[in-house]
Amino acid sequence: MTISKYILVNEAFFGMEIAEGFDVFLVKEWDSFAILDLYKAGGWWKETYDPALLPHLVRSSFCFAVGVHRPSGRTVGMGRLISDGVSDGYIQDLVVLPQYRGIGIGRAIVRRLVDFGLSAGVTWIALIAKPGAEPFYECMGFSPMAGFIPMLFHGEGK
């Protein structure tokens, strides 16, 4: 795979510390097998999902970021910003492979997504974090939304 074929924003992210040999790119297409591996690593993939829809998922996201280990070309992390491009944005599907955590890749992905949203005029950006992950996000300017509870649709009347 030639990385430059996929790059939407042609420069690596240099605004945060990230380990040597890693870059974060904003893309509109990416290797579906790599994305599938990351969804599985995050524990979000169900065998009933259709992997053929992954290119559409990447393309339809307002912004999709991938973390890449430059020497091997391996995709080691991802995240996406879902938005109408006008007002609100939601960061979701942030994952870094376990063996690559703690070296700045996740933070660089979040920063790229936030910067992209802000540059497009999206000023309300939120996410749902796992309990205990607050310090990870708080150091990047996020804070808990007091008085609000995330809700998930399970069907009418359930």
C-alpha cells in the first residue's frame, strides 16, 4: 500500500508529541482490512456487520483519521468525527492497537479531528468516553457534561 495514495491532508501532524516513526493522516479512503482489525481491537465489531460497508463508513465520516507506523506502513489507530459540518460534531471510534498505546497516537488522532472540526466552523465537539478515560480527554480540553446522560436506542418501548 502506498500511503500517499490515501492522504487527504498531505502533511503529518506535528502539533503534539507523537513517537518517532508515527504519523496521523486525515483520509477519505483506507485499507478496509486495517480498519476492520481496529474495530475488532476496540471490541466494536459484530460478525453480523458487513465489512464491504467500511469504505462507505470512512468516506461518509466528516473526518476520518488514521495513525500509521511509518517504517512498516501498519495502521495502528483510528478515529472519526461525525458532523453536519455546521454546528455539532461527535468523535467516535477512537482506538489504538494495545501495543501502540501510551506513545501519543490517540492524542494526535483526537487533536487532528478537533482541529479539522474547528477549522470547518464546528465549535461544539463531544464524545462518549469509557469510565476512567476522563484524564486522557481532559488534558486535551474535554470535560464531563454535568447533568447529561448518554442514551442508546434499543427499540421502541424497551
